[in-house]
Amino acid sequence: MTYFTAKFPKFFKDLSKNNNRDWFQDNKKLYEDEVKKPFYAFVEDLISAVGKIEGELNLEVKNAVFRINRDTRFSKDKTPYKLHVGAIVSKGGRKNMQVPGLYIQLSSTEHHIGGGSYMPDKNNLVKIRKAIAKDPTAFRKILKNKKFKTYFPDGIQGEKNKILPKEFKPFADDIPELFRKQFYVMSNHKGMKFVQQDDLLKVVMNHYKATAELNNFIRNAQI
């Protein structure tokens, strides 16, 4: 099934050259018909597909999809609109990003599919580190999984701490993974044709399945 036409990437290509409210309002119908509606349909099918594996997510599409409007309050860049659409499919959706799940971002030429924990809060970071310290072998086994490495060859990404809290220092030399303060993975794709694939849902779900063990490890750690 094809969710997006060639007008989807073209909209964002044109928006990048006309990122202002007047242009957006003049092209609002195009945005609604070629971007928002098909993306909502795509995310709805993703929610259904993920729910068949994890169990009912009780997640509405509107609570999974990020707004296209940028928050410019604390940014030097005052352009009002994002040049992509994005969503988080998990039991928490975008309202609780502490819950690991599936992240999807589509634009004109650059697209991202990810999972894991992008920004765990202080308490969850401690819990994840404790789980790794308790069983580093299990954590490393996840990262060495063939399917995981196929879809996410760069492995875990994100920032690291230079200094660990006292309780983890004894493990620092043997378990360098504990220095991480982000535990996300991201697969990057290029090209205007990416969003027009007939099997886009399958492609994204294959990435999601490759993150399943990592997501489960983090979820169990945070309980």
C-alpha cells in the first residue's frame, strides 16, 4: 500500500524555501491532503501493527504525532514550521517519552526510524544503569543480535557522562556502557522515493522488530 504521493516530499522541499505563515496558509489544503492525512493514516496502521505484538497500546494517533509547528521561544531560528513530520508509537506516545517505542520521522529527502530511550530522566537513567550493571552480558547480547546490527549498524547512540555516580564507579572499567546517558538507536535513510515505497509499513515494522529486545530491556529496567 502506498501512503504518500510525490507531493509529500515536494511539500517539504517547497516549505524549506518558504518557511513562513503566509505561504503555509496558502498551501494549507495541500498540507492537509498530502501530508497530514496520509501520515495520520500511516501512524494509525503502525499503532495497530505494534499493538498486535505488544498488546493494545490505547494510543490515539493525535497523541503519537508531533505538531508541525516549531517551538521558537528559546531558539534563534524563528522559522515557524518543522521540515518533517514525526511520531512516537508506544504506550506513552509523545506525551510520555520515557516509554521506549518506535520513532518515525519523514521529510523530503532524509528519514529516520529509531527506538530505545532518547532522553531518560534521572530516575530512569539510574534504573537502566542498574539493570546493565546487574547483567551486562544480557545487554551486550542484545546489541550483538544479527537483526539488530543489520538495521542499526551504528548501535546505541547518544551522549555520555565523563564521570559516573559513586554507586557505578566500581563497574566503570568492565562495563563502559554505564557512561551512557542516552540509549537510543537510529536508522537513517535518504531520497525522495523512500516515503513512496509500497511496503513502507513493512520496512518500518522490520526496524521496530529489530529494537524489540532493547525496548523490552529498558521497559523492564524502569519498572
